[in-house]
Amino acid sequence: MCEQQYFIEYNLGLRSPSNQKADKGTIVHKVMEILADISVAVSKGQPTIEDEICGEINVFDHNVEKITDQVYEYYTSRFIHHQWKPLDLKHCKKWVEKTITVQNCNFDPRNQNIIQPEQRFDIEIKKPWAHYKYSEDLEGYLAIKGTIDLIAQPNPNTIEIIDYKTGKRLDWATGEEKTFKKLEKDPQLRMYHYAASVLYPEIEHVIVSIYFINDGGIFSMNYNKSQIHETEDMIRRKFQEIKSCTRPRLNKTWKCSKLCHFGKNYFPNPEIEYRDGQRTPHGLPMTICEEIKYSIDLLGMKGTVDKYQQEGYNVGKYKAPGTTE
């Protein structure tokens, strides 16, 4: 949506506060993860599971509403920058109910043959085009990192990747609706297929089902190994675009002052400086976004990283979904 916003978040390590709707989605995801863990335990004949939020859960005698209550209490006690209301809990319970009852409960993790809930991946692509070197201390190969909500196996030669979405079926960068045709080429879903081909090389067919709980239902795409090259080429083009960037573009729209954390807020000791083309009125402090832009103009990207990157931040560190740090 904005190259400079990407630079601020992923190069400088300045993260904007989480969105409340997204945090409600995290709550629903966690409930689904617990139900998937229950399914795995049942298949192994284990009578209980131990969850870091809910504690010990009897896999044969549990209550989904109680689990949702416990997960909701855990996250709302940590996401304290929101005002939580009884309606928010009601929404979460409604979304959980919709998820586990759709298609005659076929998408309830307890009714699926689960291979792995919350499948994490960290895959280094050792191809000549994926190599990078920015300094003596920063050299290596591109690695793609992520977490797949759920992987099930409907038959021996097929796995199904399931991704839950509680938000709208939109491309947030363009505002356009994600149709089935667009979803087939969606970068996230294609990378899930790429990761699955590495994690499960013996599997021939991969179904990727994305479930828009509140906006359109289930969309399932079928991928096979012949499409891996196409996905890798997509990754290569995006990587080379980012790698060759010498000045991240600032996409100035109405969203800057309304939706973007960096366009609405300031550093603790903001700079007040005049420069050509500034948006902030002369004599007033610059927003985080304006100050970073000004710094890049003066110091370049490396100088801005040296000056503003958060202490201890590691550009290669992956923050898994659901973490509250």
C-alpha cells in the first residue's frame, strides 16, 4: 500500500498498534488452533491436551464457548490499547460458531484429518537470484517465513491448506474485491503452496481453501507442482523490486492522516524543520512519516536505518500470528 510504511515497519522495526478487528480475528484463530490440537490428540488416542491459555482440556469433554471465553479474556487483557465491549465477545463467539458449522461442520477442525495446526515455515531459497549482500555482516539468501493456519489431509495424495479470514474480502492496497480469479494468483496463497511443496514434497496435489467467515464464505484453489516455477518467479520479481529500491515511495493519500499510525503520530522528540514540499505546516512538529521522509532525503536509507532503527531489532526476525509481544 505504501513503500515508506513498509520501510518504517520492516526495516526500522517501528510497528503500529494492532487493529481491534484484526485482534478479534486473532482470538478466533486461536480457538480454531485449539480445536485442531484436540483433533490431533483424538487421532493419537490422547485424552487431554495442554494449552498455554486454557490449560488442560479434555478432548472428549470440552465446551467451545468456554474455550472462546478463556481465549477472549487472555487477549483482551493484553491488547489494552482497545476499548473492549460485550459486543466484541459476542462477535467472536458468532464467528467461531459460523466457522465450525459451515458446510455441515466440514470445516470444524475436529471433523478433519489434521496433519499440522499452525504450520510454521522458514524456507531459504538458495538460487543465484535470491542471494543478497548489503555489508560484510549482512549477506545470505532470501528466506520466506510464515504460518499456515491449518493443514489437513483429505486423501493420501492431497493436502488442504486452510486459512481463516474474519475481515473483508478486499485487496487493501487497491480497495478492490478479491474474486476467485484474483485469489488464484494471490501472493499469500501462492507462497503457502510453495511452502507446502517444500515441507511435503511427496504430496502431488495441494488445495488452498481461504475461508472468509464474514464476507463470501469458502474459496478453494487447486495447485500442483507444475505451478511452483510460476510462484517462484513471482517471489523473484518482488524480491528484486525491493532489493533494488533506493528510495521507498511515499504514497500520499487521505489514508495517511486517517488510517496510518505513522501519519497520525509523532516521535517523543519530533523534529521541527523547514524543507521544500513539506505537508506539515511550517513551525509544527513533523509526524513520524514526515520525519522519516526528511531523514531519507538528507541521510539516505542506510543513514536513516542507523539513526532510527529500534534497538535490538532484527530485520530477519519473524513474529508469529497470535503473539502479544
